[in-house]
Amino acid sequence: MTNDGMTEFGETYPMSTVNIHVHEVTRVEGHGDIVLNVKDGTIEELKWAVTEAPRFFEALFRGRHWTDASLLASRICGICAVAHASTSVRATEEAFGLTLSDQDFAFRTLNYHGEMLESHVLHLMFLVAPDAFSAPSVLTVAASHPEAVKMALRLKKMGNLISDAVCGRKLHPIGMIPGGFTALPSPKKMREVKAYVDARESDIKMMVDIVASVVPLFPEYLVAFERETEFISLTHPDEFALYRGDIKSTDTQKVTDHRQYKDIIKERIVPYSTSKWTSSQRSSYAVGSLARLNNNFDQLNAEGKAVAAAVGFKPVIHKPFFNNVAQLIETVHCYYEAKRLIDRLLDTGWKHEMPQVKPRAGRGVGVCEAPRGLLIHDYTYDDNGILLEANCIVPTTENHGSIEDDFRGLVPQIINKPQPEIAHALEMLVRTYDPCISCSVHAIKVRFV
Amino acid sequence: MAKPRLAFFSFASCEGCQLQFLNLEDEILDIVPHVDIVEFREAIDNHSDNYDVAFVEGSITRPADETKLRHIRDNAKVLIAFGACATTGGVNRLKNFLAPERQEKTSTVQNPQSAPSQAQIIEYVDRARKIVYGDQWNLPVFDSYPTRAVGDVVKVNYKLEGCPASKKEILELVKALLQGRAPRFARYPVCVDCKLAENVCLFHKGQFCLGVVTRAGCDQPCPSFGNRCIGCRGLVDDPNKNAAWDILTEFGLKPEDILREFRLFQAYAEEAQTMKI
């Protein structure tokens, strides 16, 4: 049957009985289940259950010294370790009243682009692309399309090389401390990075062509699925906001000071999920690449805009699948931003100075855009620089509600399809969000019960 | 010889060690033809109970994890504890030390002067649940018991130490498995490699460092990038902890600072001493 809008629970569909339990959705980071139970055409149960073991990071921060904060923070997530470490040092910098030199800000931003590139390539080419070929993994794709996989590995490596050079190690970062870095790369090291990055321009073009060409291979109902929602991301007057900014909503069009995030983001507990859920203006909101482009499209660089025009991306887009397309556009944007930053740094040169840190009592809120969306670390320190309290809001936490609301929107449209196809569609929908579940618990398994 | 069947599993962790396997960008396409990867949730769809080698990432924190881990042990010929969360409990173990504040807003949290008793650990874990989940901390979904390493629950054949596990050691282990031999890992402290790398000792720069007692094999990325060794690879065999303690005291650290430093990744050793785990 067809349906052209939002559907409430309990609506009846003739004849359908579906029992789906996808236990541990694959090709996502972390553990999550999809549960769908339809009896005689009535949806009795439809949920996105996060089953990742809780690790209690907000408690673990308590009593730790400021020098440990970013080291502990990056351990929240291996995929976006740079985002967590960066957000953590930004929180501590705000608490202690430290500012960065222009040079160190440039390195922090470059480091950030390195992770954004590695993470987006990993998601699009390794986790999403196999669906286009109905392949169980990129390893299967490697047999049929070896050149594409080698290209993806080179681009992934590029992201790692950039961040390894700038912060000592992308997984897990070593060199970022409040006020700057413990060390900076040698000019020789940066020239090596430049040579590798410059040589990747044709790979970036190849990736754009491949991703654009595989979009039509996904089911049309998934690509076209639309659900109007709220998008929240950072925004900054001077740049396409990734590393810094304040918080903007597509619903209100208001910009909220990052320190006042609690005014617009509400956390709650869902009894079947080890991750907390969040909401703002509606039952859920979405964060990530699509949210960033929907809020800040005009600030993309020329190369990013050119790809957006080529693939027909015009904000605001309310189709969740287009998060993949948004990631592709950001990949191009970040590649050219990184390339130019490297050139600029090599041109002006840099000098390492060890930051002098004097702890002081107070609160600091770090907010960055992790590859998957808005990331907040909120710390309170005592006079000795010991953490008294920490609150972290991570992007996948924010997207759980949106994923479940999308299920409720999509399921009625595909309810008469064969059960395995429904399960697969829901899995692909989850993957679109690039969930990073160990972060959010704190999720993927599809359970048709 | 049939190709070894590899399976990857993860428990409480950041899943960074699985990513570290995928980070072998220059080598992975050369490894793949020699092995069958039958389970790797982060990257592939297949599920299988038929495997020879299980890479197990993460700490054990729930009864259900234990059941799953025993099942993996029953299926695998070789079980590898993959990364610090699996080999020692890693940072997850900090929750076992989450002593309550002695008074409101002081710095003494998480710094009991001696390793807590089993009863205290259970109390501390509940405290962690209350801090994170508030008055709904006791919902079954938030069930969590004191953090255990994989080797605390089942027999482990090999350990890949570190947070994250070292790419070099992952390759050495895969090569060793293919060649039917035991892997060769460093059995001396980080200090040795750091000296060979001609790094200026961090103590001479007025910083402190756990490289003196921590197992080498990581190519000392932290001291080489101007930051201290935080002991993520666990204690070297027969560590001179007293000497380390003396050095740290000499550099003006108070016992609570030293304990805090050791506990980031080496709380397992304290627990082992008091509880004979």
C-alpha cells in the first residue's frame, strides 16, 4: 500500500503481518536492534533499541585532572576520537580562559578536516556503498571493483595521515592540550603530508563519480523518502562551522549561544535504550552532514558548491538518505579546505610553544561538529583543575529519536513488501545516519520479533 | 592449509581497535586473500559460529556479555583479547574506583587511598549509574556490574595490548597465526624504546610519565609527541613500581595524584593485588 505522509502508531494496513527483529545491525559502529511487529496490519511495536553496554563516561570524568580530560574523552569513540578530544580541550580552554594562537587554531582545524575526511570516506565507501551492489561488505566489492576500493583506502589513509601528523595519532589523539599542542609536526613531515594530499585530487573526483552513480542503485522509495523535521547544527559567521560556533535550528532559525545549549536541547531516558534520547522543538531532531548543509550551505567553498550543483543538492532537504549526499559534498569541501590550510601553513611557517596552563574553578562548554553532528562536552572544574562534573551530548544520541520517527514514516509506505526487504530497508535507513553507537552510550541490531 | 577463519567481536569499548584493523590501509588487501573474515559487525553483514580465531574487543560489564563471551570461547580455537578494554578493562575500570565525594565539591572523588573491596566496587558502580541516569538508574536496561577484562572471564590465548592496539602488533599476530607460530611482542618497558628514539626524557622537562613501568611495543607515540605515557599497554612483566612511585614522589606528586595516574589504565593491577582476581 502507499502512504503519502506521517503515520501514527496503530494505523491499520490490510492483511499485513510482519515480525522483524534485526539483532545487531551490521556496518555501523556499535550495537543496536530494530524491532518491528505488525499483526493483522496493525503496527504493534516499532522501535530502535540501543543495546550497547553503558560505560558511564560522565561519571568517569569526575575526579580526573584536567590533563586527563581529553585523553579520556577520545576513548568515548574510536571513530570520532579527534572530535571528542577537540571538543574536550575546547571545554577546558573555556573553563580556564585560554585562547589559541592563529597558528594553533589552523592546526586544530586541519586536524578536524583530517578526521572528517577519514570518517566520511569510511562511511560512504566501506559501510554504505556495499548496499548499492547488494554486497555484504566492502571486501566483496574489492573483488568486483578493486580500483574503487583501493581509491577509498587511499582517501581513508589521507585523513589518518593528516591527523596523525597534527595531533600525534588520530586514534587516539596525543598532542592536543588546552591552549595548544604538546608538539607540532616538522616541516618535512608536513611536506610529506602535502605530497600525499595533493596527489589525491583525482581520487576525490573518482569518489564523487562513484557515489553519484550508485545513488540510483538504492531503492527509489528509500532515496525519495521524505519526513519534515528539525535540523540542528553549529553555525559561525566566518566559516562553514565544524570546529567552533553557536547552535542553529532550521525550525526557529535562531542562533543559541553554545553555553546555553540546555535551553534548546532536552535529554530524556527511553526504557529500551542504554543511550539517552534528545529533543528540541519536535519529538526529535536530526544532526549531521545534512543538518550542517541545511543550515550553512552558503558557506561551503566553491568546490563543495560545485559538487552540490552537480548532484542537484538544494537545501533545505528533508530526505534522510541525502545525509549520504551531504557527506559527499562535505568530503569535497574538507579536502580542499585541508589542502589550502596545508599550503598556507607551509607558506607562513610555524613555531611550537608549550601552552602555559593555570587551572581555575569554573565551567566550560566545548561544542564542535563531529562527523555525525553536534557534539557537546560541558565541564565544571575546581581550583586545582580537577573535574567536578561532566555532561556530554553526542550526535548519535541526538539522532536516535529521528531514526525511530523515520521508521514510523517509512514502514507504512513499504509494509506490503517482503519481510527481508523491509528489514534491509530499515537497516539502510539506520546506516544513512552513520550512527556511532558506542559514542551514544551508549546501537544497531534489526529485530523483527 | 585451509584459510584461518577470523571473527571480530566487541563488548564495552569505543570500537577503535576494530577500526585499527581497518586502518591497515596499506596491508589489508594483502591480508584478505589469506584469511576468511566470517564476522566483523562494524564492516560486514555475515554472522557465523564457525571460526578459528576470535578477536575480542571491549570489557565485560553485564551478565549477558559473559554468556556471549563463553559462547565465543567455546567456538574459537584461538581467542585474542584485542586492545586495552579487553586485556585489562582499560578506562572502563575507572568506574570500579568511583568513590563518593567525602564532602560536596571536593577533589577526592574517584581516589580511594587503597583499592576498594568487592562490596565497595559494587557500590561505586551503582554510583556511576546514578550519576549518568539519575533517578531511573535502576532500570534493567542500565544493568552493569564491575568492569572485568576478557581474561577475567575466559582463557585468553594472546593479548594485543594498548589503547588503541598497535597496528604493528596486529600485523605480527596475523603473520604469526598464518605461519603457525607464537607472536613476538616486546617484554621490556616503554622507556627502553624511548631512549633508543633519542627522546629527551619527559622527567627532565618537568613532566611525569609511566613509561618506566609500561609494556613497550607501541613505538612510544606519546613521549615522541611531547606528552606523557599514560600506561595504556598495562604493566610490563615484573615492573619496578616502587621505583616509579619514588620518581613520581620526587617530582612533587602527592599519593592521590600518583594513584590517579596509575588508575587511568592500570587500575586492574591494584584490583588484582587486593582481590586475587
